[in-house]
Amino acid sequence: MDQSLQELFDGRVEQFVSKSKRQSGNYEKAEQKLESLAKRSAEIVKVKARGDIINQSVDGDFQTTLYQVHYQYLIRQKGTLYQEEEIEVRMCKFFKNDLIMDKEMNPYVKQPELEIMAEDEHVERNSYQYNRLKAVQYAERWWNSHNPAYKAFENNCTNYISQCLHAGGAPMRGYPGKGTGWWFRNNNWSYSWTVAHSLRLYLGNSKSGLRAREVSSPDQLLLGDVICYDFEGDGRYNHNTMVTGKDAYGMPLVNANTYNSRMRYWAYEDSSAYTPNIKYKFFTIVDG
């Protein structure tokens, strides 16, 4: 990384563990994360970060850089330690080596309205036992890379969760109807496999194959269960995660794609997509 970007990067990393009084203008991401941790009586005791330039362009005195940062946080809570990781993509602009803009590239865009067919109550039930360990192992294996057996999407969060569920033994059904069931086959897929809101509807209504039961609070979830996020609170869900761990208070830690992360606290209060209107759906997977 060039010197200007490296200096920016190093200064921000320091803010995650600095004991000095916070000042206005500090890195907003660090502020949000530290506030979220404080609510949980947790703290970052060590942070590692690696930056890589994705793309760079120069136009006269202006330099624009798209870069990626891989954070690793060692978090302490009630005497226990665990490691959280995440990937952040940002764009910055310099004018004569002076920073004039730096922002996170928010990937949680609204997806198009898609027609979802009503559930057929007479569909034959496919018997299966959900293997939570295998689902979590898959989530850990592929949280920051792409399984070439599946197509990768720019907004990949639901595709990733669907793969995790299938790795746990959840059966596909509904092919070839894109608006029915939950499936991926021959480089084709149902809406529920790839679209966040569609998976949320499927989990809430499916009576055969992959099925789930909605619970009222996150502490009721088990490893391998799913959380759906409506960041704006407008009824359209735009993100999904899988529970891969629990913190010292028994609250979920989750893995996700799109902005790749692992063992992240479930509430996403440190996300740039978070709003005070956020709504969640908590689904525990049931055996068929």
C-alpha cells in the first residue's frame, strides 16, 4: 500500500485499542464497534489488520483507491476470549496526498420484488435430520472464500447461507420453479436460494423440505440457525447470517457473506447499514 494510504490505515487500526480519550473525527467504525462492545461488557484486547489495494486510478492531482481491509479482533468478555474477523471494502480519494474522502462501500442494497408462489400444503415431506455441526463447519470453511461448486453473486449473503444449510443436510425441493421451494441445480436457482427477503419468506412458511420455526429472541437460537435483517425496518429483508458461536452471555455470534465476517455479534450495531429502525427475524431449523 502507498504511504498516504498506509498512514491512514495505521492510524485507524490504533483507535480500536487506544486508551486515550475519544475525539470528534475519529474513525466512525471504531467508535461504533467500541460502543457495541461496551454494551456487552466486552473489549478488544488486540487487533490485527491487513490491507490490500483492489483498484487505483490517478487523474492529475487526484488519486482514487478502492481497498480491502481484513480485521481480526481478539475480544475479551467475562474472562473469556474469542476472535472475530471481518472484511471491509472502502474507497478513498486524495488530493495532493491529502485525504478528502474515505467511505465504506455499503453492499446491502435493496433487491428487486420477486413473485413467490404460495406454499403447497400437499407437498410430500422429505425426511431429514439437520446436522448443525456440518452447517457450521461449512460456514467456517467458506466465510471468506468462494466454493467453486456454486455461482458467486455480488450480493452473496443468502447464497452463502443456503449453501451452509444444504451442507447441514437440508433437502432442496421445488425445481425448476424459481418462485417455489428452495434449490440450486445446473447453474440455476430458486429466488429463496439467493434473495434475502425470499429466504426469509421461505423459512417462515415452508411445510416440507427445509423448515424452520420462528422464535422470539436471539438467545433461543442454536448453532446453525439463521437470523434475517431488515436494516431500514420497511418490511423488506436484505441480509441473512448463520449462528456459528455464542458469546459469554449465550448470545449468538454469526458468520456472513457480502461483507464477509465470522463470529460477529448478531445485532450488527457496528455495521454501516444499521439504522434505529432495524428489524430481525430469528429462525431455528427443525428436522424434517
